[in-house]
Amino acid sequence: MRLVCIAKPGIDLHRTLSDSETSRHILRFYHPKRTEWGVTLDVSTVSSGLALMSELRWYIQRYMAEVLFEDTEHTVYLTRELAREVYETRSVALIEGWNISFRVAILEDGRSVRIPEGIPDSAGVVQTFHVWGLAHEHP
């Protein structure tokens, strides 16, 4: 399983996390992989990813635009809130064809935007992720 941490524009997330003694301590077993738009982290389970994101919540609020959880069963990414609802509170069950989906696109200028399904990517898109989320997260 992989976590995708998308940085806010102008932030070198890998360097920011590496420069902080606290985040280095939290991430010491995860070895963040640098990408042009943030970092990825390999975790064993969704629950371990949620626990890790809980420990990093200050860094998420300050330096990250999006955190996505890879769902290998459905070959999509989940928002952090949906992952929490499914795996921590168990108030939601994922089904094939989840009806709240969108794309998270990373643009050349470093911004990330949520794009509803059916709308084509605009020029300047570097990377896109097919994402399932909760109703209030839909763009």
C-alpha cells in the first residue's frame, strides 16, 4: 500500500520532512520517496497509514495539499477522510463503482486541483490520480 502526500505549491516536502527532527523520527521506518510534487510512503496497511498520518497531522496541515491512500483492491486512491471512515469508524463500506469519484490533478506550477469525472484534463497537468471520496469532498 502506498500513501501519496502532495505538497502545497512551492514546498519541497521531502526536504521539509527531512529537515525536521520530529518528522525524521516519525518516518524513520518509512523512507519517504521524493517525487516532483511531494513524497510517497509505503505502508503495510491502511490502518498503519492512518496512524502515521495522525502523527504527521501538523505537517499535513502546514505543508500538504492532499494525502491519498492507494486502494489496490479497487485500483483507485482514497481521500484521507474516506479511508478513516472505512477503516477506523467502519461507518462506510466501499463497493465497486463508488459513486463519489473525481481526479486529483497536479499542475506544472505545483498546485493540485480536484476535477470532477467527465471533465477533460487541461493543459499543464503533470500527474492525475483517480480518487474516491466523501460527498462533501467532491469538487
